[in-house]
Amino acid sequence: MDSIREDCFSSLLQETEECKYDFGEINSARESYWMDTVLDYGVEVYDIEDVHDLQEKIENITGINEKSAKCIAISAVRESFQLSDRMNDAEIQQMKLPEFVYRM
Amino acid sequence: MIILGVSCLYHDSAAVLLRDGEIVAAAQEERFTRVKHDWSIPQFAIEYCLREENISHEEIDYVIYYDKPLLTLDRHIKNLLALGKDGRDVFERMYNSVLRDKLWIHEKLKETIGSLGKSGKLLVCGHHMSHAASAFYPSPYENAVIITNDGVGEWATSTIAVGCGNKIKIEKEIHYPHSIGLLYSAFTYYCGFKVNSGDYKFMGLAPYGEPKYYDLIKREIIDVKGDGSYRLNMDYFDYQNGGTMIKDEKFEQLFKHPRRKAETDISRFYMDIAASVQKIVEEVLISMAIYAKKVYGQGIENLVLAGGVALNCVANGKLRNEEIFEHIWVQPAAGDAGGALGAAEYLYYDFLGNKRLPQSADSQNGSYLGKAYHEKEIKSYLRWNKYPFYYKKEEQELFEYIAGKIAEGKVIGLFHGRMEFGPRALGNRSIIADARSGEMQSKLNLKIKFRESFRPFAPSVLRERAEDYFESKDAESPYMLFVDKVRAERRKPFQLLDCLNEENDNLLPVVKRERSDIPAVTHVDYSARIQTVDGVRNPFYYGIIKAFEKLTGYGIIVNTSFNVRGEPIVCSLQEAYKCFMRTDMDILILEKYVLLKEEQPALHEEGDWRNQYGLD
């Protein structure tokens, strides 16, 4: 487990203490489990401009805090770089990534 | 207007090309890579689609993906938030699949295709909207109630929607982790079959059993409401924890039987489990349809289905027999492959507002949407390799020749026209044989397909003769997506329980007992997964069966996919020839070229070719 990945997990773990999610259990008293559709399943443009853009999108869609969203965004960007040879280390260094990427 | 639809990174990757709303090409990646259920970026399927229409990537107007990656990420994160410190496995799964792959789908597709259409931006469409669209837009109906059920998309696992003209609106949904698709997969896994590829086996096993565990499963594992909505008791499952499908110890405790080990004998217990789960799935689907008709279907007599659960043709058959709706149409590529089609069509009709004119049959073109080979290519291939062949110039002569050989008991590989889109072979990449033969089911299973002896085979029947063999009235099933019962007067007395005792593990004697005058396609409960064949969708295949009827009086033959166990259906001439030579098939038909096994040179291969494909 590398440090970025570990930080990402730790950050999300802290989140679970503040924002526990519930899958919902069997409830025999309920008449129905159908939910009205509130999510937007329609067509939209998909793009990620940079790590900040991704962080903002993650925050908006998941509702998790800034620190966790930032951590996930950085991890995702790093993974995408590592999996492609399109950018070299120097280019990654030049990107304005949040401070704690380098801290890790 | 050119639209490229893509599905990938879950399972069954595919690409679909629309030209002005018409489906001009569609293919699954597995056919090219030879990896069953291949989930990777469908580079070969995309390449094929563009080549089929002779266009470059620069001519594509829009590229659309069938899923919303950020919503999928949201689901993974909420899953983690539900688990807290126990969520390490879920985190790893999210990290490896979403952060590494799914979030970067736009870059991966751009790299593969060369561009993302004229706008330069990838479009995405919701997973279940893609399924719903794949069911509604190609259907022959102006309006329809749409039901989708699969394992999981972003969040949704089941939805009810309404389609009208060129618009679709999703009204209701059920969210992960509660999923009828994952419940089915969980029990498939418990019974020792692989998730996805084993679902068909699990369905085929159900008629051997009795639904003895129906009440227990409903009491302990799933709560089904009268409107078809449901929730699972997650104490029994492990997929939400990032683990395997089920908690083995909980299942063992409840059913007093361990999870069956793959490839071991199948006892009555697992047959009864399969029957019980099948009954629950049928109950859920029928209840959903009744509810959807009542709430959203006033004045609508059409139901369309998609999502992987819609490939459960036994449930589809039961649903049709209930006559809740007058008409039912099921997307032939109901699983994720069809999502590529749905996303593209949703964009064209709903988002871009193009007018939709439903066609009287449907606009799926028989699902013959893949690659075809020209006669010149085939001739060159055969001559280059020095494979002996005959050429039958006249089609009618060829039909009569094939019919005669089928009647002699020969097994024939049929490679003709465009490859099918979806999991079923519908006469263009098929192995065909005589349905009247009592030995044919065992022969095909053990010597041709190299698969389990209990698995049933499907019939292809002339559309106008279907009622002569099966119970349903005027029931069309061109895509082999409905099960029907063999007519009573054709049945032979057969008591399944006479052949099976409590711990009988050998299903072969059961399979060999003739159950009708078309035994090769009659399952142990007298059911059959029928394909009706008409002269419009596939005149070549129709001609063969018609010639067989003229010769024998039977307008029905066996149709199984042209492959062996674990292998994707053959795509190229080379794969067809190899499959022909590796198995006990007698004759290979490549368009109008006829190859006889006994005349072919021995096939020399290094090692055991069976190791090439993992067991499914």
C-alpha cells in the first residue's frame, strides 16, 4: 500500500465517522421499496479538465468533504498518469497539484 | 449523422454505429479478442464498426458512453461510507477500477478512436437509461412501459420507465446493493457456476428441481413486495464488502449444504435451489409488470425489457403468458453490450430530438449487425489453405443438401451473413442438427460443445409452424428470448422424479430419456427456448428449415451457438474452421462453400486446444 493510497483511505475513513451511509434494510412494514427517480440519467458532456475540476465534481456528486475529494482526485489523476506514458515526470511536477501530494 | 455508442469496463464491451438513427453496425469485443465477456475498451469492435461503414473517426459526429463514471464513483464511496473501517476491500476495488479506469474513459476512448467526434467531447448516458433505450427505441412500438433489471449500473439495479415517441422517462428505481440480478448471480455462484457465464446454466438447471426453498429464501434473504419491489438481507451477501458474492458460512448455515465446488456432480439440492430462485425471479418480474401496467401503463399495451435479467427467457415466457401487456419485446443484446446501442439511440432520439418512426417488425434487423464475409474472401481462404470444398451455386440446391444431411443425423456448422449482436446465435454463426434425434442432446453437449450433459438446446422453428410444436398462440420469438411449452400431443410420458433420487448425481440418463417427438430440443419440463424464423429477417436460414420440412415434415431444427465451451462465438473464417475441425461436427457451410470433415487434412496444433479457453 503506497502512501497516497493510504492517505486516501484514511481520509475517507474519517469521513465515515461524520457521514455514515445506510444501504437500507428489509422493513416488513413498508408497502414498497420503489424510489422515485431523482438522479439524472440523461445525456451529458463528460470531461475532466484538471485535478481541481475533478475534485469539485467529486465533492458535488458525492457530498464528501473537500479533503477527501481532493485526495481521491489526486489519486485518480496520479493513476491515470501512471497508466499512460503520455506525460513524463517533469510534466506531472509542473501541474499545480495540492501540496500534500508532494508531502506524501 | 454518425453516432458511435460504446459500452465497456463492466462486462461485455461493445460498439455500435448509428447512421441517421439506423443501426448499421454492432459488435461485441469478445468476438475479436476471443476473451469471453471481455470488458476492455472495445478497440476491435470500434474498428470493425467504422470499417463496415467505410468511414474514419473524423466523420463521427458524437461518441457516447453508456454509463456515468462519477455516479459510479459516488456509489463506491457511499459503499465505503456504509462500511467504515471494514471497507478496505471496497476501497481497493474502487481504486483499481474507478479511479484507474472508469474516470478516464474519455481519454481512453479518445486514444483508441483517435477523436471523440466533431465536438471533441465524450457524451455519457446513464446505465439504466441506456438499457431502457435499447429496449424501447428498436422495438416496434410507438409507446411502451419499460422494465430494466441487471446486476448494477451506477446506482440503479431495477427501473420502471415509460417510452413515448422519441422520449423516455425513468419513473421508479431500486438501488444497489439490493439487486435481483445480483441475487441471481449470488445463487449461481453458490451452486458452483461462474457469475455471468454460469447464469444460463443455473437457469437450465432449474427445471430439474422443485422450488422447495422458495419460502425459506423469501423469509430469510429477499423481501418481495406486491409491486415487485424488493430488498435483500445483506447479512447473506459479501459483494457489498468487496468480497465474493455470498457469505459462504451464512448460506451453509441456512441451507445445510456447502457451496458446490465447480465441476463437481450436481445433487438434487442444487437443482431445487435453482428452481426456487427461478420462481422468485419470475414472481418479481410479473409483479413489477402488473404494478407498472397499473400505475404507468394506462392505455399502453406494450412492454419492453432490457438489462441482463431480461436474458432469462424462462421468466420472459412466464411473463408473456400472464398477458399483462398485449405485446412484449426484449432487446436481444439485453446485457451491457446492448447499452452501447441504447446510449447511441437515446442521444439520437431523446437528446437531439430526432423523429422516431417505429417499424412494423422492429429496427434491430434480426440482430444481424456484425461482420460478414464475401464469397471471394472465403474462396481465397480455402484455396490458400488447400482445404477441399464444394461450391453450391444455387441456393435452393444448397438448402436441400443441408436439409438432407441434417436428416441423416449430421451436425453442421453454419457460417453465413452478418454475425449476430447479442449472446444468441440466430442462424448465422450456429451449429445445427436434427431436433428429432434422441441422441442429439448428449452428442452435441459432450462431443461438439464439450459442456455439461444436462444443458438443453434450443429449436429454430419456421414462424408459421411454431403453433404446431408449441403451446403459445401467435407467439413470435425471433431472438430466442422466450421459453414455450411443447404441445401436449407431442409429449411422451416422462416422470423426472423416476429418474432422479435424492442424491442422484448423474443427469445423463435423464437427458437421454425422450420427452417428445422433438427430444433434442425438449427440456425435462417440456419447455423449449424457441427461435421463430421468418423469410424476411433471415431468408437463408428460413430456406434451410423450409427444405428440411419438405423432406421430413418437420419445420424445426436444433440451433446452438457456433463455439465450444468457454469460447466466444466464432467470428472469423479461421475460428469457424478450427472449431469445425476440433469437434465432432460433420460438415461446415461457409456461405455457399461446403466442407466435409472426412476430406479435410488433419489439424495439427501444439498442446491441448481446450486449454485455450477457461471453463465458463
